Amino acid sequence: MAAGNWTCPIETADELYYGLVDHMVSLACRRQVPVLMLVGHEPTMSSALGYLTGADLRMPTGALARVNLNLDNSAELEWLIPPHLLTGG
């Protein structure tokens, strides 16, 4: 993507825009990569975090979360950074 000058491979999946959380998680888990970044909209992102980690939370618009996926298919929310801390404002 031009914005952000990303140098890593980027893949878009338009079918996820109105998709279900379990579809998004399934698609992400099929990727054979050590690190994966998902970008999406609410309420899908909060629902996905809850689906993966069991956490009851709301992911604010513009926030960034890190989830560690374990070999036993469990997941842990490592951190959730609100947008005002990412922009310095």
C-alpha cells in the first residue's frame, strides 16, 4: 500500500467486509506466516478479539491489538493500544 510505505507482502480480501468473525479467523489461520496483521472495522474486530481470546472488550476505532496464537489453538491478548497513544495526541 502506498500509505505507510509498507514493504511486506499485502493481501486484501474484500469478502471479509461483511463476513462473519469465524470466517475471518479461519482465513487468517490458514496463512502459513509467523506474523499476520489484520485490519478491519467494528464490530467485527472486537468480536474477533473476543472469539480468539475470550475477552469481553471493545476495540476503539484506530486502536492496535496484539494477539498471540498458541499451538493448542488458544489465544492471548497481549496488548490493546488506544489510538491517542499511537498518534501522540
